[in-house]
Amino acid sequence: MAALTPQQVLQFHEEGFLVVEDLFDPETDIGPVLAEYEQVLDRLARDLHAKGLLASTYAELPFSDRLIRIYEESGTVHPQYFDFSLPQNNIREDTPMWTGPAVFNMIRHPKLLDAIESIIGPEIYSNPVQHIRIKPPESRLPANLDAVTLSSIKQTPWHQDQGVIKEEADESEIVTVWFPLRDATEENGCLAVVPKSHQEGLVPHCPASSENATGFGVHIKERVIEGRTVLPVPVKAGSALFMTKETIHSSLRNLSDHVRISFDLRYNPIGQPTGRPDFPGFVARSNERPDTELHDVEIWSALWQEARRALAKGETPKFNRWDPNSPACA
Ligand SMILES: O=C(O)CCC(=O)C(=O)O
Ligand SMILES: [Fe+2]
């Protein structure tokens, strides 16, 4: 069991965040995920090469250098290729995503579920608000990215995870777990948190704006953060940061020469709304009804493909509650 100690659970609830050191073995737990993403990057390289957008597939380069090179030379970034979730608009039947076995195993990792169980109990639902985030060094981003793309691949603005989901999940006990696949440092853009900010509950957010490059995505205005204690949280590969859905956080800039690569996953007790009803979750662990647990990556992958098909056909649903014309956004 990788259960948390009562002291750790207390700290999580008091501070709104908790770093669990060495939750995973970087080699045996995270290694397979990195190996799988080598294949995803290879597929991207071959696709772009076949389209004439790359002179080479750069198969000889290590992951970070290869990705940077491919983004630079193709003149744009390709985050959706790697993600195990869908975007919030312009979903097509062929929108890329990656729902592979190593990713699925990571979401279901017993050490992770043991830690989550210590916080929310043994009836655990995998919430579909989940991402891999691969952030290239700012100095190596392709020139001429439009403002929205640029800001989405740079630092993440201040927000609470409760702010990026729908009201229906306001009472759900959603726990975020963020962990890097390679060491996350202040230089390469680890997260920063506002300790104890969860105690104040949900604060107003402002939705995406294409005019304001640093304000892309649902975000809390900088003026709300001014004067508060901001704590950068470097996390080594193998360690993990747990946060409540009310904890205010952002990421720092990637000023290093390599990509910053992380997973963020969420869990809530089975039966509580996830806040993103158009995306599929699944039962990750259930002591009461073990037969309802999902163990089959093919089924998981099919759930995402089905969601993609439905969203490509229908109207774009609303993903959050915020109004850009509210006084809080002026
Ligand atoms: O990795 C990032 O830059 C942002 C992550 C985040 O906001 C989260 O995990 O909730
Ligand atoms: Fe977040």
C-alpha cells in the first residue's frame, strides 16, 4: 500500500496541496509511459514528414530535442497529438489523441489509487479532466504562433480546477494529482500554488480571450493574486503534487533548453458529477463493486473515440460557467 499518512492527509486539507515524494519508481512506473510517448512522437514525425513538412523524421534525436526540432521545423505545435483528452472546440472525427496502454496503466496505477483512497475513500472514479502537458522551452517555440496557441503552450495562468469545470461538480470531491515524467524545476516551468487558497472557495474566473496573450484559457486575474504568498513547487520525476479543486495554481515559464513534461489526473468518489459530462470517466477502483472497475484499455480508448464522434457531430457544449463581460473580467 502506498497509503498517505494521517499527517499527509491533514496537510493536504490544511494547505490545499501536498507533495508526496517518491510515490513512483521513475524507471519501472514512469519509464513505460515515456517509452510509449517516444512512439507517439515517432508517429507524428512520420506523418509530418510524409506531408512534406519535415526534412527528416529526426529519429536519432532524444525525445526532448526531437520534439523541439519537429515543432520548430513544422512551424507549429502539436499538443493534441499526445493528449488523452479532447479539446474544448473544433472537435473533428479525426482530432488526434493518444489513449494508449501505458497511459491507461498510469491512470490506474495502484500506488496512485492508494494515495487517492487515503483522501476520498475506496470508491474511486477516474475524472476525464486529464492531460499530458509537454511544454517546449519558450526560446525554441516556432515563430509566428498566433496568440491563443502561443499562450496555451506557455505558462498556465492562475486558476482553480473548479473554475474550469461546470457548476454541477461544485460539491464533488475532486482531487487533482500532477506529476512530471521528468524532473520539473523552477527553471523549466513547474507549478506554483497559493497555499491555503482553497479555504476561500471558488473565486471569479475569466474565460479565454484571444486579445490577451497571457490570459488565454479560463483564468483568475493577476490582481486577485497580488499580495498573496506564491509558492513554486518543484517536483522530481517519481514524486507527485496533490491539490484540491479549490487550490489556486499556475505554472512558471519554461526558461530551460528542454521540454517540461507532466501528467495531470483527477479523481472523485464514484457517483459524483465530474464537471465535464461530455467526456468519459470510468471506475478506477471499487471495493463495493469490483466488477465495475475498468481494466481494459481497448474499452477506455473506445469511450474516448465515441465521445469524439458525438462531439464532432453535435454542437460545441459549454465547458464552464464564466462570462467574459462580468465586472470581474473588466
Ligand atoms: O501543467 C500545467 O502547466 C498546468 C497543470 C494544471 O493546471 C493542473 O494540473 O491542474
Ligand atoms: Fe489546474
